[in-house]
Amino acid sequence: MPPAAVDRRVVLLHRDAPPKPAPGAACNGCGVCCAHEPCPLGMLLSRRRRGACAALQWSDAEGRYACGALSEPTSWLPWLPARPARALARRWIAAGRGCDSTLEAG
């Protein structure tokens, strides 16, 4: 049986981004998962299935990445008022569920 394929794409991140947490640990805004490929909401917003999510935003003030659909919901989901848009985005991206990325950062 041949060995499993390994994805060796290079993902460029801000030099001050925090290190990727272990799967299941709290999200720290490292950006690895969203820079690698968009989540289902990111696919809708980015209109792509591979590559960095268009809604991934770096915050100099916080020193971390954030989902634009959460931080600026009316910019990314303009057809909805801010509060319901943010709630919908939180549900779609599973905010608060912990890191679900098994990617190796190096």
C-alpha cells in the first residue's frame, strides 16, 4: 500500500502570529487553518475552495488573526444586521469549539 499523500503547501503568515495550538486547544488566532483553506463560510465569502480565506484579517492591535465575518460582520455579510450576522458567523466557523486543524506548522 502506498504511503498517504502529504500536503506540503507553504502558508505565509504574519511574523508576529502566535504559534499554532494543539488540536482541541483554544484558538489563539494563529491563522494557520484559514490561511491554508477556507472553512465552509470562507468558501462562500472567498468564492474559492483552496488557498487563504479572503475574510482572514490580521490585527496589529491584538497581534493575532481574526475572521472578518466576526470582527466586521456588516462588511462580509452586508445583507444582515451586525448582531445576527456575527451570531451566524460564529456558528458557521464553530467559534469557541477549539482548534480543529491537524496541520503541522513549521
